Amino acid sequence: MGKAKGPREGVYPFVPLEFERLAVEEQRRRAAEFEARLKSRRTTRHFSTDPVPRELIEAAVRIAGRAPSGANRQPWHFVVVADPGIKRKIREAAEAEERENYQHRFPGDWLEALAPLGTDWHKPFLEEAPYLIVVFRQDYGRERQADGSERKVKHYYVQESVGIACGFLIAALHWMGLVSLTHTPSPMGFLSRILKRPANEKPYLLIPVGYPARNAQVPDIPKKPLAEIMTLLG
Ligand code: IYR
């Protein structure tokens, strides 16, 4: 008898990698194009209530689901909220936590770091944005057994995997002409309760998505130059 195997170990055949080797000039062109596109991505807090086609949100979540993950466990779940009643509940709960944060819990240095962003405890975007994508990380999986019982499946590098998936999601939303906000109300336990998520899932990010309000403004913040964020050896 061999060692007990994980749920999916050894069941996938290897197939040839589909890969198109591009001419270097084309690679440069694509790099410049992608960089230019992502340069205009901005986190936005002022949303229009204009509706967004649902298939765009579905495509963005499918793209997020293409992210690499530890042992390919795909330890994420995306709850997409368009229902105005649920959005209101989320806003009320988030504002209750954030009011505590801004008025009592945030230490002085944190408030100072937030000052340039102009944020406060009011979160109207949680009702104005047509969609809220609530990202959950799954600290372990649940697999139904033949006898109807459930067993835990180990997940690996959950934080890293879900972070990468959110990066894909945010880039995809921008690419398709939408804006988003990586919102982190804290603590986020209310999202599990309102959205009735199982115990293996924990809220990771709350991402309002939509079009910007006509008068949307963003802080004019700098990004670090390459020399500061990259060290080249050799
Ligand atoms: N979650 C709070 C505070 C906040 C914290 C950080 I760090 C930010 O970059 C922005 C906001 C809020 O959403 O107001």
C-alpha cells in the first residue's frame, strides 16, 4: 500500500504547454501597452450608480480564477452582491466598524497615514457601486465523501494565492473599463454573517465595482520609481 494521496494527486495527465514565442519587438510593444494601460488604473471611491453588464463581472471573476495557487487548490470564493438590501446591510455594518476605527481604534500614526487619502467612516460607495465583489479566502476546503460525510482538504499559501487572484481581478476590471476599490473594513466578520458563508471561509477584501461618478476625484499620489522598487544583480 502506498502513502495516502491527497484528493487530486496524480490524476492529471501532463500535456504540451501552449506557448507562442513572440518576436522581441512585439514583446516590447506589449510591455509598453500593458504598462500604459495599468498606469491609468486608480483606486476610486466615487462611484456612479450606472448599471454594469453582469457578464463583465462574471468574466472578471473567471479571470481571477485563472490565478496560480498553492497546489492548485484555488482557495477563494467570490460573492457578487447586486441586491440593494444586502448592500445596505453591508454598508451599515461596515460604517459601524469604521466609525469605531476612526473615532477610537486607529492609532495616531495610522490616521496620519490615511489623511492624504481623505477617507473617513462614511462608506456611501457600498450602496452606490452597482456590484460589490466580496472575496473570501478558504483556509481549508470541504470535500463531500461517497458516504455523504465531509472531509477537510488542506490548502496551501492561501494568503498569497488569494492576493494574486485579486491582482488579476483588479487588473481585469480596469482593462474592461471599470473602476474598483480595494476596501478593507475592519474587522470584517460581519461579511461572513450577512453573506452566510461557511466556517472555512474568511473575508479577504471587499471590492466595489462600477463606473466612476462624473465628478470622481482621486488623490494625486506618486508611485515609487523603478530604481527604488527593483534591485538588479548581474
Ligand atoms: N479600512 C479603512 C481605513 C483605510 C486603511 C487603509 I491602510 C487605506 O489605504 C485606506 C483606508 C477605510 O476603508 O476607511
